[in-house]
Amino acid sequence: MDKIVVFLRTNFKLIIGIAVLIVVIPLFFMAQYKTTSLENSDLQKWTESSMERKAATVQVLAGDTKNTDLIVQCVDKMSTFNDSAEFAVRDAVKLCNMGIQLRENN
């Protein structure tokens, strides 16, 4: 028992330093890879977002500014379907944009 107490007292700073590193390193990597962009999230985040953020996301993903409102309405409609919460915003915007382009070309 005395050996353990002596070991802990002599290496107290080292033990605390290692414990801090074990906690800080995973937090650092989780903060680096956490994203707040709507482009890479699911439709659950889409329904919680503001209209300006939705329009900006559509402009980034579609690259087309003339059909932004129509694409936002389309993705809004898609987000109301059952089991759409895990559907990606990126995929929904692409699908809506493709549908609009097909309608315009026919």
C-alpha cells in the first residue's frame, strides 16, 4: 500500500497530464469534424433552418439562382414525407433540381 501512495505522490503531475491529454485530444478531433453546414446534413436539420439559410444552401448546391425558391419549396415538401429525416439535403436538392431541369427541357 505504501508503494502505491509513494508512486502516486511522485508521479502526480505526470498522471494528471496524461489524464488531461486523454480528455482533450478526442474533444479536439470531435470539434474539428463537427459541421454546422446545412449542405452535409439531413432533412431534419432542413426543417429547423431559416428560409435565408435554405436559400443560401440551394444556391451553393445547385449553382442556379433562377429556380432557388422552387427548389426550396420542393425540398420543403420532401421533408414532410415519412422517413425523410435521414435523407440528405444534398441529395434532395439534386433530385429537385434535376426534376425542374427535366420539366424545362420537355
